[in-house]
Amino acid sequence: MNISQELAESIRAAGQEHLLRFWNDITEDEQRAFAAQLEKIDFSILPGLIRDYVLNRPRTAIPDDLGPAPYFPAVPRNDAERSLYARAEKEGRELLRAGRVCCLTVAGGQGTRLGFDGPKGTYPIGPVTGRTLFEYFAQNIIRAGWKFGHPLSWYIMTSSLNHAATTDFFRKNGWFGLKEEQVFFFTQGTMPAFGYDGKLLLASKNALSLSPDGHGGTLLALRKSGALDRMKKEGTDIISYFQVDNPLVHVVDPLFIGMHALEGAEMSAVMLSKTGPFEKLGNFCVSGGRLQIIEYSDLPQELAEKRNADGSLAFVAGSPAIHLIRRDFVEQLTASGSLRLPWHRADKKIPHIDDAGNPVVPAEPNGVKLESFIFDALPLAKKTMVMEFDRREVFAPTKNKTGVDSVESCRQMLVDRDAARLEGAGVKIPRKADGTPDALIEISPLEVLDAEDARTLAASRNIVIGPGAEVVL
Ligand code: UTP
């Protein structure tokens, strides 16, 4: 078959004729599938993207008035704050009981750093049982539904690259005890990958190399998939957003939810106090009265190191990518059926075929992927709210196999939190000389959502943990 005149012309105008180099070598079925893939690409925007993001490195403009963002501290500082936090917690519980909150996990990423063959959510992270990331969330979601008196719907964003594997995994595992209709999968968009010369890379003779368009793609995907309409129908108007690689997250947190509601925020964010000026977390900043996140790599050194009079970091607020988002905010942002968040460039190792059609698996980054980020919606919100949490309670990202933000550190933090909760409930925890627990402990997320649940668990059983023990509760 011949490719349509119009498509051929737009490919040529964008300087991407090489894409059709193997057209006559592939079967007619392959031609049809490839043409359908090419039809989905907006070739008219490519020259601008290539100029601004591939051939040149975009620089994030740092506004002159950039300052640190205000936030509610983890521990209230005075009576007024104590009573506000108590009201917020009550409000959050009421919203949960009324079924006004749903969960949203972004699981469309490729997890290249982890180097695991399969969707990241299927990774066995449990320190003793090997319970998967998806199972952690599912069981916590079930527990939260029981505890707060209303089952929670769970929206999971996949990409076309991992959708089938993800949904199969849920089917095989009986939705981890959730009702099938409680879980709604939706798929994000993709972007073609670029070689450093600005040419789109081919994954094979008849397919582009595509990658998910970043977690910023969530907002539009929520609309296009019908998820927003579904939320409206079920009466949920607050979305509790978290990433698939963080099993420590509170899938819903009544205090955070209540504060978001009392503040009338359209989008809220959890913040952690950074461990140092250059910790690799996005920085919460304000400019022109709007909240924004500046990536760690973009914050100028003098701002990163700036100190307050008491010696504390001025830009202390780091983002663990945990948000509350009002459904009507997403509805407004995507009302036209499109949403243009800024693109971010990522240099990646991108497998592809070369000009002769031979597969190439690069050892070094060889091209650029463009992604949009969910936090770029923050400055679009009229009202936002940032609240500090103790990182040991909410953040253990699984990005790498070993080292920083790894499977190892995540498992250790899961054990640490379970141990601390049990200790808080009066259970004796054997500890090593460095203070870490001298036992591997894993509490079922189906039983324990928070410290209160841990106290109930400890009161109901005689829990004895010996040095070096492996304990599953
Ligand atoms: P990361 O930025 O860690 O990316 O995603 P990643 O693709 O998972 O991992 P690397 O960089 O290739 O190693 C943070 C969160 O955002 C989700 C991921 O699934 C993860 O939960 N995400 C990321 C998406 O859902 N879609 C995307 O396009 C990118």
C-alpha cells in the first residue's frame, strides 16, 4: 500500500523522511499498522520541539522573585494550629466516610533504572513475604475503606507499553481482594523518542520508538479515558495521587485531606524537609504568588544553599510527589480536550534500529525523551496547600536496585516504620548497635494503616520478636 499523500508530506516537512526508509521491506499489514501509528503523531510541532529540546538544552527560567513556599509543619506549633489540625483531621475523616475521596496511582513509567522485566508495580518489595508494590497499595486501600467507613475507588494509570501486563497481573491475583469494579485502569499518552540529531528513532522497521509522555499526562488521560466522568458519577471529588514506587505512602491521609478541603485548595502537596541543599527532590517555591516546583537540577546553587537566620535551609521543602487534586480542577484544565504542560527533556539510553535496520542497544544515553510533569499543574491552581510529613512515615521510593532510593533502602524503611509503630504500641523491638531493628518485620497493610491500627494489633496479640527474627504479622 501507499502512504497517504498528506501524511507523507507532513513527514517530509518535519525532516523525518528516514522513517519510511524500510517501507517497501515490510508487509502490507505492517504498513497499515505503521501508518496508523504515524497518523497519531503531530508532525507539525516536531521542528519546534526538536529545536528547543533536542538540539538545544532548555533552561528553566528562574524568576527574580523566587522564594521558598510556605507550608503547614508536620507538628502544630501552637494552640491555634493544634485546633486547626484537629478540625482538619475530623473533616478529612468525614470526607472519607462520605466517599468523596478516591486513590490514583501513576504506574505508566518504564522503570528503566530498576531494570526489572515487568511493570514496576509487580515488583516484590515486601521485606519478608515479597508482597508486590501493587499488593501493598491494594491492601492499604481495603483497610482504609473499612476504617473510614466507605470503600475507595482506585484509579491506576498505565501506558500502552505496560497496560496488558498490569491488568493481567490484577486479574491473576483476584484484584488483591478489591472488588473488580473498584479498580479502574486508564492509559496515558506516548511521545516519540528523538536521536540527538533530531531524527525520530525507530524501534523496528515498522514502528516508532515510543515512550510514555510523563506523569503530567495523567490529567488529560483522566479526561480522555472517562475517569473524570466516572468519578463524578460515584461522587468523588478529591483525588489522592501517589506513585507506584512508594509503598510507604499513606494511600489516604485524613489530616492532609481535611487541610486541603479547609484551605479550599485545588491542588495540594506533601512536603519533606530536605536532608541537605542538594538532595534530589523537587523544591517547593513561590513566584508571583503561585506555587511551583523547581527541579533540584535547576535550582541555582546560591538558592539551594541559602540559609535562614537560624541556620536552617531557606529552600527546605522537597517534594515526594504526593498530591491531592480536586476533580473539578482537572475538569477545568482539560475542558478543551487538550492540555499543554511544559515539556522536560530526559537523556536516555533508547534501544532502536540503525540506518541499516540492525538493532542497537546503547550503553550510554543516545537520545532524548520528552515528558510532562504533574507538578507543573501547581502554578495553574488558584489555591494550593503544602503540608509537611515525616519522611519515615510516607516516603521510600524504589528507583534503583541498590544504593540510594533503591529496593534495599525501601525495604529497610518499611521494616523501620513497622518496627517504630510496634514499639509505639509497646512491643519490644531488638535493635542493632546502630539503632536499626535487629529483625525483619512485615505487618500486613490489610491490618495496619497507621499507628492507631498498630496499637490495636499489639493489644490483640502477644507479639514477641527475638533478635534476628523474621516476623510476618
Ligand atoms: P519516574 O520519574 O521514577 O520514572 O516515575 P520511571 O519511568 O518510573 O522510572 P525510570 O526513570 O525509567 O527509572 C515516577 C512515577 O511516575 C510514573 C511512574 O510509573 C512512577 O510511579 N510515571 C512516570 C508515569 O505514570 N508515566 C510516565 O510517563 C512517567
